Amino acid sequence: MQKILVIDVGGTRIKLLATGQETPRKFDSGRQITAHDMVEHVKEAVKDWEYDVVSIGYPGPVRQNSPLEEPVNLGPGWVGYDFAGHLGKPTRVMNDAAMQALGSYEGGRMLFLGLGTGMGSAMIVDDVIVPMELAHLPYRKNTFEDYVGVHGLEEHGKKKWLEIVNDVVTRLKVALCAEYVVLGGGNSKLLDVLPPDVHRGDNRNAFLGGYRMWDDAQAKPATPVGRPA
């Protein structure tokens, strides 16, 4: 079985894990880090790990293994970057929320919302991944992301932020006819009480999703899970 390196790109940190490894490695990201910077940091951080292929969870829309837009919370140079060429391994790129959703999926119609620096979103409907960009849709006086992302937490405080998150989750669950919602991202741990049919995801599921991205390349029958719609 091939060994997979998973790169989970976040607005604050970039986390790494590979097949056979127990402890993720990470380094800071931020608005100055470019795609090339990221790749060079990754190669240095995992130079003692063995891996055959790479999965990347990218914080923005992705099509055909390539970012469609530059990230909001990172530096430039991501659109059109040759990740496979610079990493020296076959590479698949997926929206980061879709990757974590893939690792969290347990069947049916699932809505995934990532509460981190911004707000990631994806659905999986009967084993088919539907990447979504709900973060910048209008909500109240701004957008969903402005209220439930880290900016909203800092501006409104934890108590008000929790009320807003519950409202947003309930609205989106109903609007998208989701059977259940999984909340991921670093700030999901701040929710002490969850609405009905809402579950807190494990952030390590992003790595599981990265592994599942290569299911069709393993020596077993391919499944629809892992194939973006």
C-alpha cells in the first residue's frame, strides 16, 4: 500500500501527517507565506518521512487539482503553482473543508462547517463530495465568515459568538436539507452545547480525508467517496 503525506493548509498553521506516523507536525503560516514557501517548509519538516503521494487541503476553491483563487489569509502564488513538480510526488489538491468533511463522513447528507480563521464549508450527499463557498454569502450586516470566523469571535466575545454560531448552523442545516452537521476547525471546541443532529468533528479527520483522497489508487475497488462532484 502506498504511503500518503497529508498537508492541511490553514490560515494560522500548516499541519502534516503521513501514513505510519502517529504525531502530526506543524509550522506557522499567515499572510506572508507563499505556495513556494509552504512547499519548502514541508520538505524540510518531513525530510525523514517516507511517502509516495501527497494530499493537500487548500483554504479556497479548487478545480482539477489546482486552486482557483488566491487564499484570503495567506500570501500569494498559489493559483497555477506546480505542487507535484516542486514536491516531486504525485499530488492531489482539495478544498480543506472538503478534505476534513471527507474524513468525517458517515453516510447520508452531511454538512461540514469549519470554524477556524474563516469558515470552511462542504457537503457530502450519498458519497459525493460537494465543495461549497458559503463563507462569503451575506449574513446580517456582513457575511457568515465575518460573524463565525475568528474575527467575529474577537469582535463579539465568546457568549455572543456562540449564539451566532448556533443561529448560522441551524439556518444552513435547514436550508441545505442536511441530515446532520459536523463542526470542525480549531474554534469548534468552544461550543459546550450543540444543537440537535450537530456533532463536533475531530480535526485529525482532515488527515483521514487526505488518505481517503487516494482510495481509488489503492489495490481495492474504487468507491465514489473522495471524488469531488
